[in-house]
Amino acid sequence: MENTFLYLSSCSTCVRIINELEIQGAAYLQDVKKQKITPDQLAFLYAHTDSYETLINKRGRVYAQLKKEGKPFSESTYKALLDQEYSCLKRPILIWNDKVFLGNSKATVAQMKLALHG
């Protein structure tokens, strides 16, 4: 899989992490609002996490609304959400040298920095 940093440009946390990682303007940045996650990328992420649920942003408005409505969730529901709604993707996600770094915890950001800069 090609090295990619999946983020949302309107997410202040993502922007802060991009600045912290010193990757502003890098060719591998992919704003999921402007350039949707590809089926190949989603399949790659699923292969590394064994779960679509792990890839879901559970703080997002779309997810919260569905949960409030009492919609049942299954792996196929999560996959459909990821296919249809960019804001449902947990972010940021760094795919680097076939490794996946998912989320914005301090430990994950430190691992991203180590992977990118050694």
C-alpha cells in the first residue's frame, strides 16, 4: 500500500498533528473530505485491524445520530458507513511502509513521528 496520511482538513486535531509531525504540504497527505478513501485503502485497513468498527469515529455526528435512533450496528453497517460518509472514519490514519497508525492518542502520534522521521 502506498504511504498515505488520511486526515480531515476541518479537524483541528488533525491539523495540529500534521504540524507536530512536520508534514505540511507532503505529497502523501489525503484529505478524506476532498479525496474519499478508496476501496483498496479500506480493504488494507481492514486487513490490519480485522474490524470495520475499529475504523469508525465514534465521536462523529453521523454515528451519534444513528446510535440515538437505535440503529443496530454490525460489521456490514460499519463498512457501509465508511463507504458513504467521510466523517465516520477515525482519524488521522498514517499508512507508512505497510504499517498502520490509527488515531490521535499521544502514544500513536509518537509512533507516527518515529515511523516518519526515525
